[in-house]
Amino acid sequence: MKTLGFIWTLFRKFPARLLSVVFWTTALSLVEVAGIFSIAPVVDLFIHPDMNNISVVTKKFIVLMELAGAQITITNFIFIFLVFNVFKALFTVLARYSILQTKYTVLKSMLFEIYNSFFNARWHFFSSSRQGTLLNTFSREMTVVGNSFGTIGLMFSNIFRMLFYIMIPVYISWQVSLIGIGLGLVIAIPMMALGRINYRLGQKNTSTANKMSEVFQESFGAAKIILGYGNQHKNIAELSKSFDQHRAVTVKSQTLNVGTPLIYEPFGLAVILFASYIGFKHFNVQISEAVIILYALRTIIPMIGQVVTQKNTLSNFFPSYEQVNRIKDSAVEQIQKTGELAFKSLGDSIELKGVCFSYPNKEPVLKNIDATIKKGKMTAFVGESGAGKSTIVDLLIGFNEPDDGIVTMDGIPLFDYDINSFRQRIGYVPQDCILFNTTIRDNLLWSKDDASESDIVEACKLANAHDFIKAMPEGYNTIVGDRGVQLSGGQRQRVALSRAILRKPELLLLDEATSALDSQSEILIQEAIERIAHQTTIVAIAHRLSTIAKADWIYVIAGGEVAEQGTYRDLINLNGSFKKMARSQGLVH
């Protein structure tokens, strides 16, 4: 039932493609049937050159050839047989081409449907999902699902061809056909039960592939730690274990798929010989007709085995399809909340009013936060690690929605705006700056693809990045490597800041922009921030207080609440938690 439901879903989405497969398969079947019937006159003329005691099939061919004005010779009959087989090869190629076109059309549609659902989901979808499972879904499971589309096409093709082939022995002797087809199905039915085994193996195949992908993803992401600790052997052992688990299931699954038709074949041959013998002995089937029946059954019986194998293969593929749909449904359930109002510019201020937030099944991170971010000013949120500072950025950018309270832009709730129109007007520099594996120029243009060369240079000068970029052998055409690995931490941060500045944002969000940098890089970033301050609205999240010494207003977050607020000098004079932080960082005595 799952397979039928799967096929019906595909037909509703892609009727033209599946009808194309049906058309070419039908054309192929008709040509094959005609080709098989064309064997009869060749056999008859070899056995009965005098044209006596020839089969009904041969007589009909003779009538058609006389209507066409062709001579009745064995050479012409052999030529007709060859023509039908040439057309059979041609239509086989066209039918297979149609199946492959359908496979990749459906696969592309599903791939982009799922990809879009992922990137229309809230950030929580990514943060709560196993990255290895997401990667495996695209790298393996989608390929498996794509292969299942091809299998469905082949199964359709075989079923249609079987229906046409059955007409051949039925036309000559329905009794022989009933014996042959009936026995073939009797043998096939027990093998259909292998579908349940294949489904269970498919489930294990998918889960072990997920685990192996997770090990790979974690290994590459933590390569520096693995090498730094000299613990490659532990990582290799974990990979070996996950690979062995996947291998064990895959070997069983593929052996079963290969073995099913091989087990069926000798029984199928026995059925063919038995049916042909019965027809010749008991139903007065002529030799030429017996050859046709033998040829037809020789084709039909293995097809039954192939259909059984393909059905069982689909059972093995189905867990991959279920995982793809399960993850897609999860993404759809967590769709990004958005409104219809286009965000054009910030008029006066951004406000957080009574904002509370907690992650699922966790203690509250933010409790009743009230804060105002004035246009054209630099507002900072500081506090110890885990205080909730970065969560505030996630709320401002719309990654998360408050459990209680509201975030407004000029008095309008954030989620009344089209969230993408808002995000396209902001600049964002996270603590872990991700660069794409392309040139510095392309990384910059990624945020504003119509920026001019002068715009690029100006943004890089503002971010203290222009000088080090020009000093590189390829300048702005330097490839930065995967995630920017060819650059130092400070260089990556300045390129990321340049990228944010380039789009001339209404709001610039800096999340711990200097936390992982050396002193010289921190000074360069501080200078860049001071240079762009008051050119736009800046929200800076910081643990290092030197970064926000010149902020217009500072909120001190402690235990998820606003503990103190004011200017840098005001907070030092308060002699509270802010001054303790400043003293611990050597900024005051």
C-alpha cells in the first residue's frame, strides 16, 4: 500500500512525465509483440517451404504482405523480423530516456522543495537538528529516493510489457497461457514477502548512513581539535565502527536484491518448459506457435521476477523517502513567521518590551527585558557568558520569537514586516564569521551584488581590511578557502565586517565581534566600529568591554535580566557589576 500511495503521489504531481513513460513503454510493447509474432512465418517457411500446414499467425502476415505488394519469401520475413527488432532497440532507448528524464525532473522538484522548506524555517530548525542527518538527507537519501523514481519507471515498463506479452500466448492458446502465468505468479507470491525484510533493512540502512555522515561532519568540523590532541585513532575507530554497521546492513540489502531474480529464474525456466510441453502435447499447438509461446513466456516469467525485485527494492528505498518527508514536514512546521509589510528604513528606534524567552525544555534565558535602541546610535549589551546577550541578537534578527513581550521597529511589531525585506536591510557579523570558499571580492558582493568597485574599497577601508587585502598576491581575487581558513581570525572578522558595511545597512548587528581575536586585531576592529559609529544604527554584543567603551548606551545583562544601564562612565561610577567586569579585564583599578 505504501508503494501504491507513493506512485499515486508522484502521478498527481507529475502526470505529464508519467504519461510520457506510459506512452513510450506502450509503443515499445507493441513493437515487441509484433517482433515476436514475426518469428512464426520465419519458422514456418523453414519447416514448410511449400506453405502447407502453416500457422494462423503466418497466414495473417501473408495477407498483410500481399496488401503491401511484397513478395512472400523467407528473406522478406527475416527482414521484417530484423526491422521490428531494430525498432524495439530504438523504442527501448526512448523509453529508458523518458524514465531517466522523469527521475531527474521529480528529483530536482523534490530537492528544491525540501531545500526551500529548510530555508523558510526558523533558525530553531537548524539549531535543533542533527547536522549529519541533514547532510546525509541531501547527499545520500535524496539519491536513494531518485533511484526509486527510476525503479518505479522500470516497474511500470515491465508491467505494461507483461500485459502486452500475455496477449501473445493468450491469442494462440489461452489454456497454455493460464498454466504458464499462473505457475509463475504462484512462485512469485512467496517472494513478495521479502518486501517487509527489505523495508526493515532500508530503515537500518538510513539510520546507519545518518550516523556515518554525522561522524564525517563532526570530524571535519573539529579537525583542529582532533589533530591538536593527537587523538586521530579515536576518531578513526568511531568512523570504522559506524562504517562497519552501515556495511553490514548494505551488504544484506544488496545481496537480497541481487539474489531475488536469481532464485526466481530456475523456477521460471521450469514453468516455461512445462507450459510449452503441455501446449505442444495436449492442445495441438503447432511448432511455430509453440516457439512464439516459448519466446513470450521466456520473456514474461523473468519479468515477473523483475517486478517482484523492483517492488522489494522500493520497500528498501521507502525509509529514505520517509526520512526526507519527515525532515521536510519538521521544517514546514517550524516555518519562519513573517508579515506582509515591506521594511524600508528605521525611523526612530527599536524597542524590546517585556521580552521573555526560553529554549524548549530549558530554563528562561531572558526575563522581562526592556531596552531601547535609538537610530544612529551605538547600543551595547554586555554580560558574562551565558547571560543571554546573543539571544537578544537572535530576537532582533527574527531568528527566535519572544515567549512573552514584543520587539518593535518604530512601534510596529517585528513580525508584521516581511522578515526577508527586514533582513536585507541589516548587516550581521556573528562571532564565528563564516566566509564562502571563493574570492574576497565574491564574499563581499554576496551581501550586495550590484556594489561598485569603489563601494567595495570604501567598505573595506572603513573595516580596516583594505590594506591587508591589497598586500595579498591576488588582492581582492584571493581565494579564502573553506569557511575562510586561508585568512587569520582577525582578517576573517574584518572581511565579514566589510561585507556587512557594504550594503549600507539600517541596522548593524555585531555579535561578539572581537571575542576570539588577538590584541592587535581587536584594536583594528574597534577602530573600524568607531569609524562607522553614527553612520548607522549599531547593536554590539560584547564580553570585552574595551570594544564598547564609546557606545552611546550600554545594557548590562545578568541572569537574563537588565541589571544595569547607562553610558560607560555612568556604569563605572555605579560601582556595580559592570565595574567588576571592567576591573577583571584590567580597564579600571
